Amino acid sequence: EPEVTQTPSHQVTQMGQEVILRCVPISNHLYFYWYRQILGQKVEFLVSFYNNEISEKSEIFDDQFSVERPDGSNFTLKIRSTKLEDSAMYFCASSEIGQGGYEQYFGPGTRLTVT
Amino acid sequence: GQQLNQSPQSMFIQEGEDVSMNCTSSSIFNTWLWYKQDPGEGPVLLIALYKAGELTSNGRLTAQFGITRKDSFLNISASIPSDVGIYFCAGQRGTYKYIFGTGTRLKVLA
């Protein structure tokens, strides 16, 4: 069964450093998303991406964050200058269809620890 | 902002018992999804609901889209130990994002 994959599974970085989290969405999906989950809390939407541009973003997704689809399979989330409060699980998700409601399938996540 | 409240927050049940949990909001949603999350893993999609009043089953799981469109319910019948985890509802209002609920932590006693 097709699934979303993410690398690395765990990333430790120092405050102020740049990190890139990588995702390979399900191959026939066209819409891609990043969510984050601070330990013990609920899952929060960050950004959605379609046709090589951001379609929606939350207030969490500030200028420190960017997303990119550098090739036909990968989808990345970059945090330019990490802060302690960026420590969280970051989940990539994808769906066949976007606006109007459709199933979003999640990857296993990348645990980001900022020290 | 939009908030989805889930209840109960956590529950202990005996293996074989049926489980009910719900998700409520003050806002109307167009789509509801139910996910299960195991520790350290990503949410796994269980059921999707698209119409008010819709009742959908997936094995031992049954979910309903509330008539008011402000709530949704998930039932698990004859629980087994592997049902342990956190169950999240997620609602969408016609944009791209899903808003996740606060979660219900389920623990099953063998």
C-alpha cells in the first residue's frame, strides 16, 4: 500500500541552525501538507502546497519557514534559523484532492529537537 | 479561533467493551476525519465523513457526522489491546487545512 515517507526520523540541531525536513508524498497525490505536533499536544496545520505554490498557511508558518518541491518526488520543509520552541514532531501529509475536503494521509514524522 | 474539543480526554476500558468518543465544535465543518496515533508515530486515517448525518463503518469502528455539522462521534466495538492509542478527530471547512481535536487517549485493560 502506498505511503508517505519522511527523513530523517530524528533530527537534533542547535538553536539558530537551518534544518531541512524531507518527505516523499504518495505518488499520485497532488496536494502536500506540513503539520507539527508539540509533545503531548494536538496536531497543528502549518502549510499546504499545490502546483508548486503555497495554497494556504497558518500563523505559525512565518518567514523562518519555507517549503519546496525540488523534484518530482520530494517535498521539503526548511526552517532557516531554528528556535527552541520549534522542537516538535513534524508530519508531512498528502492527498489526491485538496480544497473541499479529502483524505489526508500522514507520514511517520520527523522528531526535531532544538538545543 | 476554531477549536475541536474531544471527550473524554482519556478512558480505561476492559477488553471486549464498546467505546464511544465524540468531537464537538462551535463551528460548522464540511468534512470530518478520524485518526489513530500510536506513540512516536504519525496519525493513521481510520474513517472519513463527508455529509451531515452520514454513518460510516470500518471493521469494528463506526463514525457519524453530526446533523448540526458541529460534531462527530466514533464508536469502537469489542475493543482489543491493539486499540490502545490516541484518537483524533479532524475537521475541514472547505479550505485546505484540517483542524485537529484535542484527542482521546484510550487504554485497554486485558
